[in-house]
Amino acid sequence: MKRFPADQNVTLRFDLMVGGEFVVPEIGSVVWSLNGTSTPIGTDATTTFVTVTVPASENAKTDAVEKRTITVSFTYAGFGYSQRQTYLLVDEPPLLVGPDEVRAFLGFSADELADGDIDLLGAYYAVPEEIRTALASADAHILLQANNAVLYRSIMSFSAEALKLRVNQIEKSDQSSFQRFADIDFRALIDTATSAYNDIIDDLVPGDSTGDRSYFLLSTPADVFTGV
């Protein structure tokens, strides 16, 4: 489940799909809802995904962790469909890296890979405790390494196939803000991030080694877009 800092806007992407295929919903039929309040989303004749921005006022929390569930409903071919995404609101960790650094590493623009598709908070909680402790280090080198570990761990949560599919889908719908002149080898980028992450773990986590690491990636992780 995705995690976001409380008291901030949260942006989520919803791929409009029926039977595993992208679809264009009936214009004027798409709405998103939270706590029973529905808000229309504008679409056009090429729209196959929408982004929902939940305002900071709806993301205030009083407990240590709180949950929010967003529902997007739409009509396609005369039938109604809905999708849900649930996320957690938590305290913001002391990170120096953000979604912009993830997008820069992968070669995406902000409209192609929204903040809500980048789970830095999930990566923060996935790294060893020693890395989280190092995020408060007074040593600039250790501080940078710890932040990069979280950055690389978030990149490792993507699948190369889904990233390629996203590029193809966006370019086909002409919703990209810039044109690529060469294909990106996402598998190579994820492998690079994995190798760099392992090197940092070797440096900062006592007694750890790549040959004895239970979280070393041996298979393609669950995709953050589809969950499979």
C-alpha cells in the first residue's frame, strides 16, 4: 500500500481499463470520490487514464497512521465501472530525494510519471533500519548514501515491462510533454539501481553482504501500476 506524508496534496493515477484493456470513457462520466463527496474529472476522446489530486485538507491526520480510499467511477459502452486506490498517511521522513530524482533517473516527465506513482515512502520503510538512521547523519557522505539508497530502492519497485508499456501508451495517446528520440532500456536502469543499492547496503549495514542479503532482487517485483 502506498504511503504519503500527511497534510500535503496526494496525486494518484488511475488507468481506465476494462477486461485488462485501456478504454476511453464516455465524456462527462468520470468522477472521483472520497468520503461520499464526488468530483467530476474532465476527459476527451483520447483519455485512457486520469489523475486525481486529493487536497492537503483531506489528508490531515490525528492518529499515527490513517487510511484514505479514493474511488474513480466512469461509464464505458453504456456500463458503469469503478476503481479504488487506498493509501496511508504517515509522518514525513527526512529525505533529500523526491519524485523529481526518480523521474530524472528513469527519463520520465512529471505528466508521464506522477508523484503518486512513485513510492518513496514505501522505499523508506523497506530499507534496513541502519539506512533510516543514517538519514540523520552529520556526515555528508553517509547522508548522501542513505538518501540514494532510498532513491534506488524506490526505482527497484518498478517493472521494466510496465514502464515500457506506459511510454508506449502515453506516446500513442499523444499526452507526452516531450518526444523521445531513442528507446530507454528500463531493465538496464533498474539493474543499475539495484547494483548501486546493494553497494550502499554493503557500506552502511554492518555484517551485510550481497551474497547474504535476503532482499536482493532475484525476480521481477510487483508492478506499482498494476500490482502484479
